Amino acid sequence: MAKEKEKEKEKDVTIYDLANELNISVATVSRALKNDPVVSKKTRKKIFELAEKRGYRTNPFARNLRSGETKTIAFMVHELNSTFINSVLSGVEKIVTEAGYDLIIAHSSESFAKEAANAKNLFDKRVDGVIASLSFDTKNLDHFKPFFDRNVPVVFFDRVEKGKGNTVVVIDNYKCGYEATQHLIEQGCKRIAHITASLSRNVYSDRYRGYKDALYDNNIEPDESLVFIGDLSEETGADAAKKFLNMSERPDGAFITNDFVAASFIKKIKEAGLRVPEDVAVVGFNNDAIGHLIEPTLTTVNYPGIEMGEVAGRTLINHLKGVSDLSKINTIIINSELIIRESSVRKK
Amino acid sequence: MAKEKEKEKEKDVTIYDLANELNISVATVSRALKNDPVVSKKTRKKIFELAEKRGYRTNPFARNLRSGETKTIAFMVHELNSTFINSVLSGVEKIVTEAGYDLIIAHSSESFAKEAANAKNLFDKRVDGVIASLSFDTKNLDHFKPFFDRNVPVVFFDRVEKGKGNTVVVIDNYKCGYEATQHLIEQGCKRIAHITASLSRNVYSDRYRGYKDALYDNNIEPDESLVFIGDLSEETGADAAKKFLNMSERPDGAFITNDFVAASFIKKIKEAGLRVPEDVAVVGFNNDAIGHLIEPTLTTVNYPGIEMGEVAGRTLINHLKGVSDLSKINTIIINSELIIRESSVRKK
């Protein structure tokens, strides 16, 4: 098998083969394949036809040795099996593909160590640029330093480290957290739970600050026992529901930073015989499709993954093309909004 | 900016620079960087330290020119914004990354023309192997011929063209369709609707054959007016519900080849005042998380995307390693099973 493959490799058609077969100079073949008008249309046609017939391919590595470009962009994420990351990927892919770049993806499974190893591998692979979202426990950006040192552009999205002169594409998580909580207060909620993930990550700490500030501004004392930190799995929603149902003084509202977790939470609350929103009003986050398919339909924060991906992709590509300069862009904030549905609106 | 980048590129550290700075021969540096024990441990350590300090990177292109390998695998799919494709990708990524390969992804947005263009681009990029799932309207595999001709291994999954000597990883869609329909018949359904996508694609035509054969085997005459073909969007479910609700003789069961479509269908059926499963029993497909979060919980076919991705990835990698030979593998069938929940079980 290996031998057979070797034989095939040896048979790779070169421009020398084409030149030889057509009895034309190698320089002419090379020019023709670049569609240089110096070569007559007729000759170019002849060369193209033979190239196709013989299965000639340009040698991207030889080309790359000259240009120094690999025409690849790295997409580094914490998790692939996520609706949100998926929609970002879909937006990024659209933009970079249109610009003629390929996408290499690497995911860290929420591990800082794996993220650092991925960064090293992609640096060695000489990607032309990086689009990245950090893992739960990434504390600094030292592992991105080789890219920074070599002026390989990096755009961070969603989960980022701010204020270090790097470019980030985010939503205003503080504002989202504030508005979601304010909305629950306006619906009459007095004890509002918060179900979220690691507060060492910007997206969750910002939403948490928004949640707390909305409480303060409405003269409600934040209660740490109402904050539940999980890993955003469905179990997180079920476990949080279980904890809160067992409290002597139960929460009457919940701001949950993920729609699937919210759906799982609501399911358990209803199974326990409580009503949503009458007994517990709920706001989710992400505007996943699940939100309008469950009962009651879910109030949520619209968090446009595809747009975020498109903006991150376009920002990187424009830098690579020299149209704009990443070093001048610190933060790009994507619009987000509260979508009010049944799960939070109390009939008064 | 561009100029600055150019300058950086010129400063790329070579093994000559390292040899020069340490006053050691280039051959010794080269050997040391490959961790060759011929070079003393002390010298290797010295060279490694300087290499790291100076930001030395191996030149993958130079290496690739010799080995002929790019250490990249192409992942070609019809859609990225899909829970199922997402879970397959996650399985593939795990396996190929462990084996030291990178993944380049390309998606066709369900267009045959774009799929063909992607194939050409990836062939020119000289990927070492391909994992692919075909678009709705792909009719043949001519666009994969360049890979076949050059012995670049291709593994197809899920949406495939069968019986052409190519390797496919699938579930037994016929059996799944048969069992889902048989189950609805056993629950007392007499008029069973089928909501699905383009019957020119194997997965849907196979499920449809299973559906029809189950009806025949139970002496129920298939009724073409009960078959609804859509694009598997949420609208498909809503539109199908609307159509069936307007029929004088309504269906009393529905086998739907996608859980999100099923959730959307159930929502509309309930909004019209009918009960699921009492008036219309429903079976979905995919075992998406949504299935156990809606009411009633959804009977579905467990269709393990991650496993399918892992098997496709492992099959390809084993071929590349010479451990197994793709040309001897025609079809790999992944286990699948009917998961019975509330949406189909009628209280008798």
C-alpha cells in the first residue's frame, strides 16, 4: 500500500513534463499557467488543456516558499460541539473562503494546556492569521506571544482577555446582564437566581457584574446563595433547579447564561409542579432555536454568532489585505438585544 | 504595515543563524533539532534553548517538499450550522488531531457547484485525505475523481453515493425508517405522514423506502399526499403541520427525519388544539438535545454523530498509516436505535 502511494507521488506532473510534451519552453508554460497575456491565447489554451488532461497541480509549497504565505487561517476554540461556536464558525468560514483562505480548526476542550499546545502547532504551521476564543481557565495570553512577536494577526472573539492591545470582537455582556436582570425586576421578581459558568472568563464575569449592578440599582441585596456556577451542560440546569427547589426561600426569577441550560432548568421546575413564569420567571441567553420551541417560549438575549464570525473574519482579512490595521482596533462590539417571550412575562 | 510585515518575514530565524551564533556546524544543529542522540544532551539542550529564544520554527513547506505530505485532512460538508454535522466534526477533529493532522473545512451550502469547486481547491492544496458528506443535489462523484486517480483516500459519511467502490460510513437508514414507522403502526396509527428532505439523497430515500415497506407489510396503502418534502428548516415543520391540519382526512401519526423539524411540527399541532400523541403520534430523527426538553418529550432515532465522526476519522487515519486499506472497505454501518419517549406512546 505504502509503496503504491509512493509510486503515485513520483508520477506528479511538473511544468517540465508539460513543456517537454508540447515542445515549448518551461518559461512559456509557467507564464501560460499564470494566464500571462504575453503567451498567445492559442498556446495558453493548449497548455491548459494538457495540464488538465495530465492532472497537473500547482505546487502550493513551492509557491509558499516564495510568498511566505500559507493562505490558511487558524480557528481556535474551546469547544466545537456548541450551537454558538458552530454559528460563529459558519460566519468565519464564509468570509475567509471568499477571500481565498482555508480554515484550520483546533479546539481545546476547555483546557488551557491544550490551547497552548494548539497555538504552538499552528504557529509552526505558519498560519497567516488566527481567530480565537479562549477556554474556561485561560488566564493570560503568553501562548499567543509568538504570533504577536511575528506580527501574525490575531482576532479574539467572545471569550477574550481585554485591554492588552489585542483586538477583540464581543457583545456588551455587562449591558446584557444588566438588562436581563432589570427586566426580571420589572416583572416583580425579588429573589433572582443567576446560573452561569466560570467567573474567571470575561463573558460570565461581565454578565455577573451587570446582574449585580441591576440588583443594587433596584435596592435588592445580592445573595451569593442564589448564584450557581456550572459548566453550561444540561446537567447544570437540572442541578441548579434541584438546589433552588430545596431552598426554604426559593428564587422567583432566574437569569441563565445559556438557552439549553435554561430549557433544562425550566423542565425541572415544571416537573416539580411550579409554574414558569408565575412562580419562577426565566431569562436565557444566546437565542438558540430551542427557545421558541419549548413551553413557555424562552425570553433570551439575541447573541448573533454568525454576525460575530463574519465580523471577526472580515477584520482579519482586511488586515491581511492591508485595507485596515488591527493594531488600531481594540474592541468591536456587536449588537445584542433582549428578546422577550413567555417565560419571563408575568400576567399582572 | 505591509512593509513592516515584510521586514519581519526577512528576519525568520534559520538553522544557519543558530549554527552561526553557537559556532557549531549546521549539520549538528539540524540533527539536534530532530533530537538525534548522536548530538550530546548538553549540546542539544543549548541548541533547543537558543532556538526557543530566537523564535526558530521548522519550515513545514521545506519539509513537505521532501515528504510529499501536507499533514492536513479535508472535511467537506453541506452545512456547518447543523447540530449533527457539528457533532461529526467534533468526532473527526478528535481523531485526526491525535494523529497529528490538521483539519481544513469547506462547506457547500447544499450546492453541488460549490462542492465541486471546494473539491478542486482541496485537491490543489494537496490534502492527504478527505472526509465528505454530499450536498442535497450531488448526483455523481466525478468531482472526486482527481482524488481517486491520485490515490488520495476519501471517506464519505452520512450522505453518500453507494456502490461505486468508495468507502462510506453510514447508519442503516432503511432499517431506521422501517422501525420508526412500525412503531407508529403498533401505537395504532393508520394514516402516517412522512416529513423529510430531497429523496434524491440516500439518507432520505432509504428512510422513505423503510417507511413505505413498513406500511406495505402492515397492509396500509402508502398515500403520496401524506409525504411532505422540505429543506429540514423549522419552517418545514410548521408548513407541513399547516398542510396536514387542512386535510379533510388528517394523519394520525408522523415520522419526521429531523428532531428540530419535529419540534416545530409538534408546536403547531398543539397550537391548533390537537394532542400529541393522542391525536397525532410523532417520531423524530437524530436524538438532538431538544428532544427531551420539549413537551411531550420526543421519540427519535439515535444517530450518533460523534461516533460517526470518530469512525470516519479513524478509518482514514488507519489507511494513511498503512494499518488498513480503504480499497477493501466498502461500507461501515454505525449502530442506531429507536428511543421511545412520550410523543409516540398512546395510552390505550
